[in-house]
Amino acid sequence: MPFCLPNQRRGVYVSDYAALGKFFEGYFSIKQQLTRPEKDLTVEHIIYKFWKEESPLPEDLVRNLAAPIHLRSEWAQWYLKPMEIKLSESMVIKLDALRREEPSFEGALSAMGNDDQKIELIKATMDALWKSQSP
């Protein structure tokens, strides 16, 4: 995973070559391998465009440095789970444990800012592609 830190640190954004490289590709996508006995198919879903125009603008770069898309998708998978640890018959510790959800295609699409309607459209498109590959 590319390395970067969200927001500025003393007026400086921290990012690496791989993270900047993804930005200059212009989009973030997920590739899905559809396997059938007679033929395999790879489908690429573009789920986030880094640029508002045909080519990158300075504000596109600053927006990406401030909240990198690959971190946004990762943040969405973490949550706090309340836990109780019994120390004795009369003593219990209550705390929140940091947990990570299992990654899912729908979760990634949602973290990229797609609403339920768009996620359902993408899934329907994938199903249609899958069926078109059926004998």
C-alpha cells in the first residue's frame, strides 16, 4: 500500500512515489476476476476519479494529499467494539477494542463515496457481464 499521512504536518503534506503515481494515473479502480470453465474475464471498475477535469489541477492534488483515497477506504473498515473483561466475581473492565471489518467489494465502493443506488448499479452491471460469459 502506498504510504502517506492525511492532512498537513507544519504546512507539508507527506506522501510517497507510489501514492503520487496513483494520483497521476487519474483514477482508482478495482479489478475483478470472473472465472468460468470456458473463459476467464477480468473486469476493471473505476470507482473514483482523482481529477475534476481531463488533466490534473493543483486543487485536485491538494485534495488528494489532504485525504488520500486509499486511506479513506481503509478508515471505513475500522470500528470500536465495546468489550467487558471479567477480572473477578466483583470486578469487570469495560473498554472499546479496535476492530477491522472484513474487506468487501461493496464496502470499498461505499468508502469511495458511492451511494447505495450506484453500488447496486455496479453490482447489476457485474451480474450482466457474468451472465454474458455463460454458455
